[in-house]
Amino acid sequence: MIRVIYISWRKQAGSRRHIVAKMKRNASGVIFQSFPKALEKAKADGLDYLAGFHDLEKVTNKDVTQLINHRVIGKDRPDRQHFLSFWEAEKAVDNFEILALTQGSSPTDNLEFLGEYHPQKGMKFVTDLAGLSHIELPKDFFKIGDKLTYKIEKDNPIDKKAVAVYKDRTKVGYIKQIHSRFFQDLKYPVSLTVKALDQNGRIKNVFILVEL
């Protein structure tokens, strides 16, 4: 069961992500915690407010529940099953887990909800490559089903847990923050497979299936 979701914000595609808050659930509900230093950096980058919360010191369990439910695909949507299948979320136990697996992103506020995954045999999830806009790759560089590899960049000056992704010998991007934690000290071999592509004249997004 996924217990922690981190809230990420960035100004636009290609901009650096700021991890500005997290939601952690326990037996009594979901606890919201903002990260003041990260929020200040995000505000300097253009963040107006976070997820509709006007007072981050007084966020209630009800507020968080409403946020989660708002970000999860509705049960009456005809494409719900297809959507959950794409994100490997068909077996999610509740809306909290669905949000973690599907990331809850929206073009109106550039927020992402990133689950904290703990490695266990048989686990799988979908993530999308970070850093694509900084790497010029030809449109047809990827094909669905391509196998990728990864390398932890312990000498990375920005993030010691950065995980670079490769196709053959070409670096194609990075595993996004929070999801990159999953790759630290793995005890099982992990498979990375291109699941879907968003491209129209250029590669906009590469969705990767991660499997243990």
C-alpha cells in the first residue's frame, strides 16, 4: 500500500520541479505537510498558491480528501478503465493510491502527485521521463516496447540520487524526483520499457513501465 504522496510543481515543461508538500496517511486519515523553503523557491519561480489551500497551516483532513477526490478520475467516466490500465492502477485499493499511481497532473496548475514507492518483488508502476526538453532526440528515436537501462549519478552536482536513463549508450533523460528514490539500493533486477509516446514533430513525453 502506498502511504506517502509528494506534491511537485514546476512553472512549465522543461522547468525544474519543486517538491513543495507531501500527504501521508495513517490510521486516522491523511496528514498534509508543506515544505516552506521549497515553497519560497517555487513562489519565486511563479507559484501563486498551492492546490487551492489559502492557509497551509490549517489544512484539514477534509481539505486533503477533497483534493484527492478532485484529482482522481471519476467512476462515471467511460474511459476510466482504460485510464487506470494505462497507469497500472487497476488494483489500487482507494483514491489515495489511484492518485499516487496516476500522478493527478493538470495543465492548469502544473502540479504532480508523486507516490513514494518501496521496492517489492512483482511491483510495477508508470513514470515519465524528466529532462527531455534539454536533450535533442529525433522524433522516431523511441519505439513502444524499447528496453531502457539506468545509472545512478552519485556525482551529480544537483541531486546525488539522480537516475539517468539510457537507450543503448545514449542518455535520454532522467527518472523524475521522488520516483528516483525507488532505484536506490535495489535488491532485484528492474525492467524499464517504453510504454507510450507523446510526440508531434518532436518528442514531448516518454512514458516508462517500471517492473521488478
